[in-house]
Amino acid sequence: MVLDKLKDAVRKFLTGSNVYEKAVNDFLNDLTIELIRSDVNVKVVANLTERIRNRLTNEKPPSMIERKEWFISIVYDELVKLFGGDKEPDVFPSKFPYIILLVGVQGSGKTTTAGKLALFYKEKGYKVALVGADVYRPAALDQLTQLGQQIKVPVYGEPGNQDAVKIAKNGIEKFLKEGYQIVIIDTAGRHGYGEEQKLLEEMKNIYETIKPDEVMLVIDASIGQKAYALAQQFHQVSPIGSIIVTKLDGTAKGGGALSAVVATGATIKFIGTGEKLEDFEVFNPKRFISRILGMGDIETILEKIKSVQEYEEIQKKVEDALTGKGKLTLRDIYKQIITVRKMGPLRKVLQLVPGFSMLTIPDEQLKLSEEKMNKWLHIMDSMTYKELDDPSVIDRSRIRRIAYGAGVSPEDVKELLQYYDVLNKTLKNLRRRKDLGKLLFKQ
């Protein structure tokens, strides 16, 4: 898979015994080496590592998160930003008709990608058409026509005409008159036979004549270091709106695509993952980076950080209760138990809480606490929303019903309700005494 060795670097960093500072430096060196080996532009790599180091200097890890895990989350976050952000790109046109101009180097799979893109939109219910404006490659129009017949999408071309600008203009006019919503123009690719400047000039003329709604740069995943300069050249003649990465089938390294993103400021919208027309999907930056760094490791860390943020929200509710701004409900207790359980084994969680790390708690008590948390969750699962929000309505008959539904004894239900009453009375007393520190365990 793309940048596969980074997974090993992540595991080595998280499980290694080196001191934190050395482990960070070693990982950043590994990251730099692997990104460059994977054809990411050197300047891009240098800027990335600089941003990571700046965040390490200027930010503090959240409470109850180990520094190594926090560091990996920063690396993940910065890589996701490079690839376009934390959500899938918006791939559906906001207006019609919508003209898409495909550009790219020869051999990038542009014509096949035109067919894949047309199929993608056709399957979403749009009326799609293709225009073959590649007048340099003899078989280009024949290939596009065959693809169009295969997916039942019309193709416009003018065999023998060498005026690509005219072909593009005529094709668009024809299909717009016929009510087509999306028109995709396949253009000639740049190649190394002395025609580069001529093709770039042609690209500029097509762009200025048809004024497309979006220019998509098609990049071969294995294109290498030259992707950065290539993307810049295309961007200068026809501003790139988005990028499609082809041949990302598990063998290509893919770093060139990242370089193209940085060079143009565009985002990756689609990726081609195989030879079939169906091997085409919307690009998801978070999922892609998770694969690069090791899906399991990253998801575990991100889930833990999310849990800590939820825990801090609960702590805020406790503070509000202490200051008289609110009251804790059984819903809050339920959420607190769920959050603590997601953060890991109880002993490890308590060791990370300020104040608790100095305490020695017997394993028997911790085991009992784990069992009690499970039991209380079952009890609250058997309650109605009204009972969770206002436990004062719970009488003997409700206790029996809740206990039966949870598979526990009525005494277990009473124990939870007693805990809830004691907690709120404690909060009330502390509020009177303005002694916030005893409950919040702040040092």
C-alpha cells in the first residue's frame, strides 16, 4: 500500500523504549525519508515537518493523553490537512450545465478516467456526455467512443480535425442544446517530444474559450517527484480546481499526488483504484491517511482523544453544577461511565488523572469498580428518558421494573440511586463551601 513503511514507523514509535524527545526526532527522520522515497516533493516534506515541530512547541497535549499518542495525532492531522481536510470533497455540481475540463500528462490514464467520471455521474442520475478533444493520440477518440458505448454515454468528436479548441466548443454547444447536465472534455496529454509548449498553449486556449466550471488534473500515482513542477505548469495555463489520482491500486507510491495538491492548492476529489470503470471512488483524506499510518493504531488514538474531550465536557458540567449553573442527571453519569471505559482500563485512566496517580488502589477494588460500572450501565439502559432526567420519579414499582429489565436486584438499582443522591448533595455542599478543588482533583 501507499507509503506502507510508515505503519512500521508508527508502531516502532508507539511501542519503543526511547525517551520521548529522541523518539520524536527518530520518527520525524523516518517520516521524512519515507515521504521522499514515496515521491513527495522535498519542499513539501520540509514544510510538513516544520509545522509538526511548531505545534509540538506551541501546544500542550490534552489531559489524560500520553505524549506519544498526542504526537501521532498531530502527524495525522497535518497529513490530512495536506490532502484537503477532514471531510470528503463535495463532488456534486451546484449548478447546471456543468462543464469539466480534464488535463494531464500523456499516459496518466486521462481518457479512461473520463469514462470512469462519466459513469460515476451517470449512476448518480445525471445526464452526462463526453467530448474527445485529444487530437494528438490517434486512438484517443476511438478509445473514448468505445468507453461511451460501454457505459451508454454519448461521445462527440471530429475525426481528422486538428483544432482541439473548435472541437471542444462544438461538442459543448451540441450537448447543451440537447439538455445534457454534465459535459466532460478529454484533452491531449503533455509528452516529451518537443510539443510541450504547444500543448500547454492549446490547453490555455481551450480553457479561455469554453470557460469550464471545473478543471480536473489527472495524475498518475507513480509519476514521482516531477508531479510538483508538472502540476504548477498546468495550473498556470488553466487553474486547477481539483485532482484525480489514477492507478492507486496498491503498487504505486502516490507521493506525487500529495505534491500536486500542494503545488496547485487544489484538493483530490477522486481516486482510480483499478482498471475497471467501476474502480473509481470519492477520495476521503482521513481514511487514506489512516491507511498510510496504520488504520488500527490511528483509530484507537483518535477515539481516545475524542473520549478525553468528552470527559472534559463532563467535567465542565460538574463545574457548572458546583457553581449553581446546572444539575447532574443520570444521563451525565451514564455518559461519564461510557467515556471512562472508552479511554482504557480503569487503572490506566486513573493513573492519568491529576491527583490519582499518587494513590495505590488494590486490584480487587478496581475489578469491583469495573463490574459495578457494567451493572449501572445495564440499569440505566432499562430506564426511560424521564427517569434518567428526573430520578425522583422512580418509586418502588419502577425500581422492580428497572431491576427486572436489567437482570439485577432491586438493591442494585437502589445503590445507583443512592450514589446519585449522594453525588448531588456533595455538589450542593461543596457549592456552599466554594470548595471546588476537592471534587475536581486539581493540584
